[in-house]
Amino acid sequence: MPEPRVISFREALREAMVEEMERDPSIFLMGEEVGHYNGAYKVSEGMLARFGEARVIDTPIAETGFAGVGIGAAMIGLRPIIEFMTWNFSLTAIDQLINNAAKLRYMADGQFTLPIVFRGPGGAAHALAAQHSQALEALYAHVPGLKVVMPSTPADAKGLLKAAIRDDNPVCFIESEVMYALKGEVPAGEHVVPLGVAEVKRPGRDVTLVTWSRMTHTCLKVAEELARDGIEAEVLDLRTIRPLDVAAIVASVRRTHRCVVVQEGWPFAGVAAEVVALLARDAFDDLDAPPERVTSLDVPMPYARNLEELVLPSPARVIATVRRLLGVEETLGAPIPPARVQRRR
Amino acid sequence: MPVDVTMPKLSDTMEEGKILKWLKHPGDRVAIGEIIAEVETDKANMELEAYDEGTLAEVRVPEGESAPVGAVIAVLAAPGEGVAKGPAAGAGKAAAAAEKAAPSARAPASAPGAAAAAKAEAGREPFRPTVVRRPEPVESRGAAASVKASPLARRIAQERGLDLAQVTGTGPGGRIVQKDVEAALAERGGTPPAPAKPAAPAEPRPAAESRVELSRIRRTTAKRMGESKREIPHFYASSEIAMDEAARLKEALAALEGEYEGLTYTHVVLKAVGLALTRVPELNASYDGDAMVLHQAVNVGVATAVDDGLVVPVVRHCDREPLAAIVRQARGLLGRARSGRFASDDLTGATFTLSNLGMLPVTEFAAVINPPQAAILAVGTIRETPVVRDGQIVPGRRMTVTVSCDHRIIDGVLAGRFLRELKGLLENPLALVL
């Protein structure tokens, strides 16, 4: 077993890329500012010096172009890692992702593989306003042919990125800007986390909090808070949005009989809606309460910091939802949670 | 306060009822539980009991007329209480009676009639149920369905035989949740609540019994046989058939091998039943409300035991298919029954059923009709027995068959005719191979 060390999320990502590129010369990294600038978020720091300009390639600001170049390279047998400075910018390349990457293996009847990873930060950071604060996983997870991976810890970031690079299908690997500095134990060397496998980050018996990426930490905080009142929440980190680990979700809800899905994305037709639909079908007779969602509010992200906090799912809102599900009265004297803003369904 | 007497729902399928007779008349005093009318429903004639006491103030539906379920058919007034006129026929007489019964409480003459009526209507309790003699617990089922409970609570309650209507819900909005059901079960003093595990092992039970989950086939059989015996008025007719000739024919054909390989008495009887049914087609029929459906095809289901219960694969056209073809069909069906892989139409379309227990020491038995069919033939074993022939006692082979018939469409004489044809065909079996 490789020795774990404490490193940051961004270092874990870099480690995954460096180890894989050393293992396999067909892997290369391409994107805006990944080389000479050492990465907009310093994820690829030092990689140009290590691998040279042929394998760490700076591009113009032209997402459609370099995403398409990457897809073409993957079609002829290379294994590109395409970095979007943020996933918000992938929207200019969405035709490449949805019409080319997701479809080509199918439309060519499997004559070639498409081993490509699109990666970069998604979701809100701090006061980046509506166009740069979007959690777009539901958009890409909607499309058959794309895998969508969203790690929550440095160890998962390394293990999942290695698995994504080794996968012969296009993978959308969505990180989070606010987690790049997050530190955690990461095994050195070979550490691969298979795609499509969720993980219980904290066991509990009263309610399952299904979540992923950054919201995993919100849910862990919530679980700690609830435990003080004797409510044991299980935190299930999906890690991969597609393929979805349905079995793990159902197994957890069969233990706890209640479920709240917590996501950073918008509520309408989101990943949480998908999870709730699956539970309604596969765990109906195990449910002791209606499955619920806590999501961002159904609005473009406001620029103002205080409003941004109100829009994002807060621990207080998750707690209020859990308490409502359990039929537990609000603790007297507790601060009024912003949950009051959420419309009651 | 006046109380409406409404047309009760006396069966699941009842939409309206006909008043056969009013046993109480306007002005009569009515006590709780007293029979006030006779009602004809789609199923039977029933008696209508009063739920409240008072004076029958008004009859809204005269004898011989029908009213939909829920409609007001009469109005009861408390003694000394007036009643507004209803809109229906016969109201004049009723109103007169009401006036006679309680003149002091009439609406003031100066008030506009309509306003007075509206006022009285508003004060009246709407839709009081009327208690009747009725065995089906339709109302309690309705109440259970409207109980608010989580799916998990419902599942546990169903598994443990708990009536949710008796449970108080403590969940959000008064919903019955898991812990409420478990508390109720604990109070009931049964076994402790099962651990909340996905595939919890069967709850502990006394060692003297074991609970075996019914297979899907068995459940279907249980349901259908229960329905059949409850719904269908069965009657039974038996006949003893000399099987000496049929046995000789069977042995001779079986010796030919080839297309008759595997020939059994079941096949011989199938062919005989097929022909007999063309001669008495009323047994190849179904009861359908006001009609009797005579089936063109003669498709005979053969009750067949399999590992997890009873299946009835269907041998088609037993009337016109030659015996060899029947053997072929039946062999194919039996093979598929044993492997549990029926073709899609192997089990459908039977118009009559044959149940043969002749391979076991069953002298005779009566079978339960397989709805929507109207008859089933139960075949006992062929036994060697002394018989009298030409004044001499000689050894003979005899088989007793019993036909169960749906008396709604089949009378005894038809059953007798069918047995006569069947007996004739089996005792002179050449017709079976011609």
C-alpha cells in the first residue's frame, strides 16, 4: 500500500497527471495558460519544464478549437487532457463535447476509442458573478456518451483523475476552485479510484445525504452538527455523477429510510432530481419520508457576496431540511437559517 | 336537525339502487336499526336500516324507481322538527306528512319558499351514511387507503398485519412513519420490531410451524380458486365409464410407437372431451353478465403439477385435431412445463379444463372451475372391478369422472348429456381415431 502524505487538492491532480504522463507517452496536457504561466490555478505548475512544449501545450483562447483538436488526437490514438480554465468556458465548446466527443464512438460503430479527459474547475468560487459561477454537471451528465467525475478530496482527486485518464471514453472531470487548496492524505504512487463507485464519507443511520464535490464538505459539517442532537446522517459522496452508483445510493437509503440530495447546481432537472427519481422507483418501500433536495436557488448567481451565500446550499438549509424530514422541531434559540428563503414544496 | 338518508353503496360494482318497497312511510317514527326500505342492487335485494332516529319526513324516491349511489332517497326529521320540501317526485305527500308531524316548525309563510329551502338545506347534515347489512368491509378499506403513511410504514404494516387506521402518526403532517408502526407493533405485544435491514430474515416464529412464501403461481392459483368458489355456484355430476375398450385401444396405439409414442389416458380423454364438447357446446362456454358466450374453439386446459404449484397448459382444438396431433401438442406442453419455459400462448385460451388424478389412487374427486370457463372435468383412476355383463360377473375396468359446472349457465341435464356423450365415446372409442 502506498504511503499517504498530506498534500493539496491541486497537487494531487498534478501528481495524477505527472505520474500518468510518465507512464504513458501518448498522454499530453493542452489548454489556456497550462504551460508558461504554470496554470491559471497552478494545477499544472512545473509540468512544462518537466515534459516540454510537445506535451504541455498552451493554446489561444479558443475552446472550440482546442477541444476539437483534443478529440481528433484521441481519435488517432493519443490520450489528451484538455484543461478548461473553468467549466463556464466549456460552453463555447459545447458542440465539441456533446456532438463530437459524446457521439463519435457510437456513430463510428466502435471503430476507435476516445480516451480524452476534459478537466477544470466548476461551480461558484467567490463573487465571480452569474457567468462564472455555474455548476454544470447536470448539463454534461445528461448526455449519453460522456462520463462525469467530481472528486471531493485530494485522494479521490488523484485516484479518479488517473482512472479518467486511463478510461477509453470522454470524461468530464469537474473540480472546484475553492477546493484547490484543500489538503488531505493522498497515497503516493499508484492510487486509482474506479469511476462509478460512490463512497460513504461518514456512516449514519437516520438520513442519507447524497452529495458530491464541494457539497460533500457542507454535508460533513451538517452531519457533525446534527450528531450533537443525536441525529446520525450518512454522507454518501457520489464521486462519479455518470455512471451513477445507483446501488450505493439505494443501499444507503435502505439503511436510513430517508434521503436528502445536496447539490450546488440548480434544482430544475438536476442530478438531485435524477437521484430522487431513482429512489422513488428502486427504494419506494424503504422510504419513511419523501426524498428531498437542497440545491442552489433557481436564479442566476448574484455577484454580491452575501446574496451568493444565500443562493448556495448552506449547512443551515440542509439541517432545516433534515429536521423537517425527521419531524424534529427547530431547536429553540437556534439562528434562523436562510432556509426560510427556500420555497416550501 | 333533519338528516338525509342516502342510497348506500352495497357492492363494489353498484352504481344505483332501486327502491323495491318502503317499509316506513312519511310520518312514521323510525328507530336506529329499524329497516326502512328494501333496495334492489345489481347483485341482490338488501334491507336498508336507519342510522338515525326520528320521523320519516319525506320520501324522495318512490317505490319502483332507482337512484344513484349517494343520492338522497329520504329525509328523517327529529321529533318536533320541520323539513324543507325536496325537489323530487312524491314530495307533496311527504311534505304533507312532515307538516302533520311537525307543524310548528315550518318556515314562516312570509319567507320566500326558495330561501327557506336553502336555509333548511344549509342546516342539514350532508351525506350521513346509512348502515345496512353488508358483509364486505368496503368502508374500512377506503379508510385505510386515506391514512397518511410513509411507504416504509405501509410495507411494515402490511408484512406484520397491522391496521394503519389504528396507528397514530407522529411524522410531519401527522404522517405515520416507521417508528409509529413499530410502537404500535410493540404495544400489540407481538414479536419485537424487525431490525431495519434490507433483507431481514423471517421473523422468529414458534418452532411448530414454518411460514413458506407462496410462489407467484401459487398466489395466482389461490386468488383465482378463491374467486371461483366464491363467485361461481358449482354443481357436480359423476359418471362411471367402462374403460375396457379404451384401454385396449390405448395399448394397441401405444404399441405402434411413432406418432403415438407416449400416448396416455389423458390424451385419450382429451380427444373424447373435445368431441363431447362439440355435441354439448353449452359446457364449452363462459358466463358473462347477461350473456352466455359459446366458444367456437375447443381448447382444453390440462391441470399440470409443477414444482411451484399448478399450471394449466392448453391443448388446442381437441375436437378436430387427430389424436396423434393431440399427443404431440400435449407432449410439447409437458416438456415446456417441466422446464418452466412456456411459450406465450401455452397458458391462454382454454375453454374447458381437464384434471386427471388417475395416476394416483384417487377413485373420484370434484374440481374447482377455472374461470372464466364454465366447467371442469375431474378424472379418477381406472380400477379393476367386478362388473356384471350378460348376467355374469366378469372383471372390468372402470373410471369415474366428475364434471363441475357453473350453474348460472349450465343445468344438470346438460351436464348429464355431456357425460352421456363422453361415456359413449370412451366406451366405443373408435370414433376417437376416425
